[in-house]
Amino acid sequence: MVILATTVSEKIAHMFDFEFVPQTFVSLLIMLIVLVFAIIIGIKIKHAEITDKPKGLILLGMMFYQMMENFTLSIMGYKYRGFTRVMMVICP
């Protein structure tokens, strides 16, 4: 049986009724971990010396970018090389 909300405040209260399933929690947790690593790598790259060899997380970030760029080039070709960042978001 569906109960219809009659007032605006009841509609707003029922708008946020959702079931929190474990898959949602795991997905959010993974996205949070990836976001934290991306922020840390970004800060490290910002403060890194250009003349030094990449190491640690910077090297890991560069390897991931190169892997995704090669993946994008193999699928879409050199003309669409600019879509590498989009592919990094779609299929990490």
C-alpha cells in the first residue's frame, strides 16, 4: 500500500527515504579512497622538483595516466587523445 504525502513538508521528508545497501557503501568508500589518493598525488606533484626522477606516489600516478592514455589511444586513436582524462574517470 502506497501512502501519498499530502503536505509539502511530508513530501520533503519522504524525498530522502532510501534504503542504504552495502553495495552503495562499498562504492562510496572506494570513491573516497580514490579521491584521497588523487588529492595526495596532486599535492605531491605540485611540490615536486621538475628535474628529479619521479618516485613513490608520483611515479604511480604517472604510470596510471600513461596506462589510461595507451588504453584510450588503442580504442579511439590518436585524434581523440584528449579523452584520456574522461577515460580515467569512466574506467579506473
